[in-house]
Amino acid sequence: MNTRTSRKAAVRQTTTALAAISSALTLAACGALGGNGVGSGSASPRRDDIKVGLLLPDRDTARFEKFDYPIIKKQVDSLTHGKGKVVYANAEASVEKQSQQFQRLVEQKVDIILVDAVDAKRIAPDVQKSKDAGIPVIAYDRLAEGPIDAYISHDNELVGQVQGRAIVEALDGKGSSSKVVMMNGDPADPNTARFKEGALGELDGKVDIVKQYDTDKWSPAVAKAHMKEAIQSVGLTNIAAVYSANDGMAGAAIDALKEAGASKIPPVTGQDANLDAVQRIVAGQQYMTVYKSFLEEATNAAEMAVNKVQGRDIAFDALTRDKVDSPTQKDIPAMLVPVVSLTKNNIKDTVIADGVYTVRQICTQAYASDCAAIGLK
């Protein structure tokens, strides 16, 4: 994939979206398109003392605690002049725990709920209860079932395409005899099917997928066990590449390959641009990761939530100009944030340029020589 072209396209899309949002906010402020910009069925206009419920699914995915929650909290605070509050809980990969957390938010009468569902299907009754209580729900990062009001994530089929294309490029025309192990995510996560579909669209007929695994709750421990089984079954030296749907599983697969005695790690994909994954890429142990702007997704999610509660329908609609379908609902207002293939060639232009990590954070003593070799200093 031409990452430079992709990133330029992403910037163009973002710039267009921001221009639309700015225009909408100006119209609302001037009283155009509906007087004060407040929809008739919305909550009290311009109220800043709002409560935004935020439910994230696990702690194994480093970005949720390190980026998503702090960014959403900061943005809600900024948009509400310090009066708004984020009521946060992490389900730690438990469907039951997330359901209990959801119910507590409803009982606390928060104004809106942002939920990244552990299980998209099983969260539907909780979404319905929230709707019955008059509390809007925005599906964050994963498309939840039930009567949600909006969805914000990425083009998840494109994520899989980017990963699959990277494997084909890394194998450099070695052909359909190349044996690839495929580590998919949790089947309960609707994004998993989209990642897989996108990846298979790039891999089918071009490589030999000798093993495929679904990974319960995206668990690195489960992924490592699967990788050990694949090594035993296929043979260490016969594995040409590993498709891993995210960085946590990529690290686990690489650990299993090292423990099996691999002298050179085959190309391994990832997703989320975790710091340890970026460091593995610098060191040549992980081939790539899919960088999805945490800042853009989390910031826009906070804006969507505040706009919805405050009745700023024009601004909310400007943020949700896409449409998606879930198994239970059609034409859900959505924002799909662009993605970028991150390799050792564009670390400066992605996570460093966006302020996600500094060179110092990436290039610790253990990675100093690897960083110097690629001009990262």
C-alpha cells in the first residue's frame, strides 16, 4: 500500500469533515437552519453539566486506557467548560461485567452512553433498556446491536485489506505456495468478520492459508497457544507469514516464534499501533501495524456525545454523514475514520507527527541502534 497516498487521502477526508462541522457550528451559532440549532426532540440546549457514560471492553488492548479514555475525558471537559463529567468503566473482557456497568449508568441517569461492546449481540438488551430510559447510545469502535443512535469507528474491511496487502507485498511475489497462519480476533466482535473479509480478499489465491484461528476475547495468551499449535503442525521454517488482526496477538505470536527458535521472524501484521508494536517494527520483528488515529476517533466521539445531549443536531449530523447497517438496524448515522499502514518507513509521519509517541518513548536504550539504522532520532 502506498502509505503516503493513503495518508494524504485521509487528511483530505478529515479536512473536508472538519470544514463541514465548522460550517454547521457557524450556522447554529447564527440561528440559521432551525433558530438556535436545537432539535425539537433533543435534551436541554447548551447545558454543560452533563454526564457521559463511557464503557470500554478490555485492558489487554493498550490504547483504551492510554489514549481513548483520557482523550474523551479531556474533550468532554473542554466542550462543557469544565462542567461535564465522564463516568468510566472497563469490562476487562467480561460480557457480564459490562452489562452490570451498563445498568449502573442507566440507574445513575447519565445523559448519554458511549459503549465499545465486549459482545455486540449480547449488549443489545442493555442498549434497549437505555433507549427505554431516554438515554441515547453511541457505539464506539465496535458496532453494537440494538437501537443505537450513532456509530464511530474505522472502515474495518479496509483495515483487513491493508493488513492482507502488506503480507502479499512482504512476500514479494513468492506465490501461492507461501504458507500463512491467520490469527483472527474475537468472533463476538463484529469488527472481526470485517477484518477477516478484507484480509481474505487480498490473500485468497495469492498465499496458502494453512491455519486459521479465532481468538476468544482477543486474548494474547490464547493467540500464543494457537501459534504454538500452528508451529507444531506446520513446522517453524515453513511459516512464511502470520496474519494477526491486532498488536496484542502479534506480540504473542512473535513470542511463540522466538521460543520455538526462529532465527528470523517472518512478516507479522498488527493493528492499533501499540507502543511495543511500534518498537517491534523498528527492530524488524513485526512487519506492520494499522494505525488508526486514536485522537481523531476519541475526539469526534466526545463531540458527537456532547452535541447529542445539547441538542446541536446540525453539528451532530455533520459528524455522522456516513451510514452503516447492523443485524438489528439499518442506516445508522456513522463516522468512519481513515486508517494508515504503519511500517518502519513512516513512523515519523504517523504516530510521531500526530503526537501519539515521542522518539524518546520509542527509541529506548534497547531500540537505540535500530532507531539509528532507520534515521529515527
